[in-house]
Amino acid sequence: MLLGQREDPFGLAASPLGSGAIAGSSLPLDREMTAESLGFSGPTLSSIDATASRDEAMDFVYALARIGVHLSRFAEQWILYCTTEFGFVSIGSAYTTGSSMMPQKRNPDMLELIRGRAGNLIGSLTALLSICKGLPIGYNRDLQEDKRHVFSAFDTVRDCVEMSARIVRSARFNAEAIARAGGGGQAGTSGLDRGHADATSLAEYFVRQGVPFRTAHQIVGTLVRTCDARGDGLSLGGLSIEDFAKALRDHGRSADSVGSDVYQSLGFAGVIRSYATMGHAGTGPGGYRDWLRLLGEQRTSIRSDDAANARTAGSEAAKADADGSEPESVTTGDSAGEQDLFGRDASLAQRGENDEQRGEFELAALAEHGRDAHSLTSADAVLVAAYETAARTLDDLPYTNEFEALFERVSASGVPSPAFATRRSVLRRLQNLRKASKLPRVGRASSAPPALKPEDEQALASLVVAAVGSTGQRDQLPYDERFDHLAAEFNHRAGLSLSPHDIWRVIAKLAK
């Protein structure tokens, strides 16, 4: 759904550039040319719709909320199966915590958090719909509030998907507990067999023998009542061939419609073995195993195509470097700098599915600082290692020599990532890692912010609010031209000559 949204010629694939503030421009702008140059399928058809609607944002957050609901249901199922009462599955200890009261208990907290965060996603969707519902046609400042909900929902889903994948990889299924719950087929009923869950499978067995389903339904109903009347938890699999034959004769059917093969359709193992329709949940051909294998083959094919395209792009770039010519336009599908569903760089996908198969550069960066190889993506691992080397707190880092050294280090790491493209993108990624509690503490700031007069601090705060809306949005400023204008304006008004670093330190202090 998300990929389809990206390719929608009337949605995200359409370029809004040239729409102006609301209704277009009187200048003869070539919107077709700019759309093509930027990689869009074409320009948006309505300038008003392009500037005033947030349809794509709502569709995107809806898709994220739907993913969250599915993950929540998965989490609830596994939480139930992890209980002592079931004991069907156990997950890695890294994804559980001890009980505050019972020493023996391990709580599946990560699954519970995934289940809980689905509520945040539904809240983001509701908030976005509410923002848009009462607006007149045209752009309104209310719409700037969409960012917090879109970005927050994306970050939440990305973390939940990654955590779910790790939990699944760590899981171990208790075959003995599942078998005990399933009973022995022809013995007394217990667990999965309780409640005659194989009754429908038995009715379909009779249908395969030529008995109309209406009659088969009545026959099985009689057999279920027979089991219940005899007591002792008797299951359908515990009945004899004569029991089945009598029920058939009582309903005017031949006893030849049942044979010893009937037991192959009974019990939970018999049920899942009997499924035959395409996409079934059983173990036979055409079921979920084939579906998963097909998905794996498609994913491998996509990766192979992307890798081939990336190599083609690299060859063109090398050719351009050699002869000074411009490289030919190459379509690469998902670019090398983009990330896959689990937050890993797409160009690194061919290195292997599992975290254990990551590149040496990432493992070296993690090992150098003693970090868990499962906790960070490839690009983030390099970025965190460089941040620790800088040895400045994040609010103390912008506009320093240490940040320049950090930027050079990640740029030269060889890790393709959009986060390494500019100083602004590097800092923004560090800020996001801090919000996700993935950025280590590196001590105190190297120096205190300069002391200013109260009126100067108030003037600086006013400039920040004018630039980004509030001091709480200060993280948008570093390495942005708005900050350059703000710094120059403040020094002019206050009659000072503070460095960009000092002005940023004061802004960070005011925001706190």
C-alpha cells in the first residue's frame, strides 16, 4: 500500500512545484519540465488542491495506523501464547523484563509496548483528520501541524516493525506444549481439540465422499452430541468407524461414505493437514509456507535488480569521473541511500537478511564502542561512533570543529545514507536518535552559553519564534539559512558579534 501510494500519479508522484501560494502563478512556468527534472510523473492537476489538501498525508498515516493495528494483534496473540497457561512460545530475554514482585516471572514488555503504541498511531490519524476537517478551501496555517503527526507515526511504525522482526527471530516454539494442548487425536480431548474444532473438517470429509454439505452438517452435529453424551471429554477422533457409519445410516446415507481415512481429517494436526485451497493456513501445498517462499523470491528478485541498477549507476559515475562527461540518466528503483522496511540501507540488503551479516564497517564501529549489533542500523552505527568520538553533547555540537570532523568521518565512511548528505541532515539524524533514546551520553557541554541581558535573550527568542514557530522547534535551525539570517539579525540588533555556536547555545538554553 505504501509503495502504491508513492507511485500514485495523482498523489505523491505528482509535483506541486509551480502551484504558488494557492492558485498558481501568472508567470509562464514550465511545470512539466520541473516535474520531469525532479523525477515526478507530472505536475499536480490542481494548484489549490496541491497547496491546501493533506490527502496523501492522511493516506500515509492511515496506512501506518493499519500496520500498527496488525502489529498490535500479533503482539496480543504472542503475549497470550507466552503465558504459563499456554507456553507455546518463548521470546529472547532481551525483549522481556522481570516482574517487580514475582522473581520467577518474565514479562513480554516489548510486545506490550508494540500493542500500546498502536493507540498512538490511531491518535495521530484522528488528529490529522481533525486538523483538516474544518478548514476552508486554500492553505491555512493549521496544516503545518501535520508534520508532527506524520513524522511521529512513521518513527513509531519503523521502530515497531524492527522490534517485531527481532522478537520473531528470537522466538522458540515449544512443540511439546503445543502437542499436549492438541491432544492425541483419538484420545480424550484437551487444549486445541477442546470444543470439537475439527467438526467442520469432518463435515468436509463427508462432502468429499459425495454427501451434500447440508446433510453432512446434520451428521456431524449428531456425532458431536454423541461425544458430549458419553462424557470423559471424548473427541470426534475417539469415535469408532461404526459410530460414523451409524450416523450416516440414520440420515439416509450409505455407510460406505466413511473409511479409516476419516481419522486423517480429525484432530488439530489432521485439520491443518487437510486444507487445500490457495492461501490456506495449513501445512500442505498452496498454503502460507508457499506464500512466504514466494515473497522471499520476489524480495530477492527486487534486490538483485536494485543491485544491478546500482552497479550500472556506479559504472556510469566512474565513466563520468574518468572522461569528465556527465553520466547518463539511470533509473535505479529504490536509491542506494534509501532504507528498507527495517530501517537498513537498501543498498546493503544484498549483504544478507540477518543482522549478523552486516558489513564489516558497521560491526567495527559497534565493537569499538561496545554496542549491541542488533540495536542500530548500519548508517546509525557509524554516526553514533562518530558522535562518541566528537565528545560533545548534542546541543553543544553545532558549528564546532568537532562537528566538522564528525561530518567528514561519516561522509568518508562509505555507508550510503541520505542522512550523510548534508550537515543539516547529519544533525537531524542525531536529534532523532536522541529522541529515540539511541544516542549515548557523552558528558557535559564543553562550555556554558554566553550570558546575555534579559532584553537580548527576549529578542533572540522572538527571532526564533518568527523563524520556526516556537523555541521548542529550535532543532530545525542549525545549518539552515534561517539560522544564518537569524544570527546576523540578532548580532545587528544587539550590537554583538557572537559566533554561530554561541548563538545556538543561547537558543538551546532558552528552549529548556
